[in-house]
Amino acid sequence: ETGVTQTPRHLVMGMTNKKSLKCEQHLGHNAMYWYKQSAKKPLELMFVYNFKEQTENNSVPSRFSPECPNSSHLFLHLHTLQPEDSALYLCASSGGSPGQGDTQYFGPGTRLTVL
Amino acid sequence: GIQVEQSPPDLILQEGANSTLRCNFSDSVNNLQWFHQNPWGQLINLFYIPSGTKQNGRLSATTVATERYSLLYISSSQTTDSGVYFCAVENYGQNFVFGPGTRLSVLP
């Protein structure tokens, strides 16, 4: 599926680095999501945006900072991360508002390693 | 919040065998999706099925919403079916919640 793209696909960073993950959806959707998938754990919702407005912050540490400049783009800015933040970060989008039962479509993910 | 369970946690099959994966959820839902996560991490939509039965090739799914479970059937399994299968549900106005997944290995 190419409706949702993510860059980079792989990222290795030190604990003092600042980096950003990018997500772009080409589906005309209004809602976008960041999920975290750690080894041997279910996917965890991090942030939800609906029409560019953040509607959910699922108790995510402030070293993760999301940005949604428009309905097609979503960023996750990373700074002073910890090794336990190493995970697969997945972006998704849906046509309807969150909680309305619409299908979510996922990007390929960014595999992040924090040294 | 809503709880999602999946069984079995792990499944090993010989190529050509059939299998049934189960998803139980603790409350009524307005969205239920089945995903296949391939070895590279990509989550591939299999079915959007908050109720009823759907079929797509060798895969089919049934959700019995009143009894709060869904089943994913894989027939004539192939090695490319290997990966992790996730069920995810959405309760009205709430966020999407994923189950822990079933890891499927299909051996040649």
C-alpha cells in the first residue's frame, strides 16, 4: 500500500540527537495517528490529529513532539531519547474523525534505534 | 477501556493447512479490523469487519458482534502468510485498541 508513506524507514540516533519522522498520506483523509510498537508489545497509540488539531496525547513523554501542519502531513520530532524508545513507529490515517468507526490505513513504519 | 484478546499467541502450520485465529473483545465496537504485519513491519489491511462475514481469496473473516468475537480463517496456507496477525477494535468515540497478535509461521 502506498497511500501512507513514512520517512526515513530506518533511523539510528544517539541520546543527544534531534531528529524528525515524517508521514504523508495521499488518501484525502482528515485524521492522522502515531503509534509505537515495541518488541513483544501491542501497538500503542501515541497521538491523534483530526483536521490538523491534536485530539489525543496518550501520556507520551515530552521528548516526543508531534506536528501536523496540514491534513496530509504529520511529523514526530524526537529529542534526548532513551534507549527504551527504540521501536517501530507507525503512522496511520482515516477518512472520518477518530472514534467514528472508519478504516485506518498504515504506513510502512520507521524503525528507530537509540544508542 | 476496551480489552482485546487474541488466540492462539503462536501458531505453526505446514504449507497447505487451514487455520482459525480468534479475537475476543470486551465491549461493543463500531470498528474491527484484521491486519497482517509482514516481516518488514508493514501493517496490511485484511478486513474491515465490525459485523458479518467477508471473504477475500483464501482469507475470510466473521464477526459476531453480539457475542464480542471475530474469527479469521486462512485456508491452504502459504509461506507468504507468515507474520503476525492483529485484530484491532474501536469503541464508539474511543481510540483504536490493538490485540497482542497471533504469530503465524507457515513451514514449506
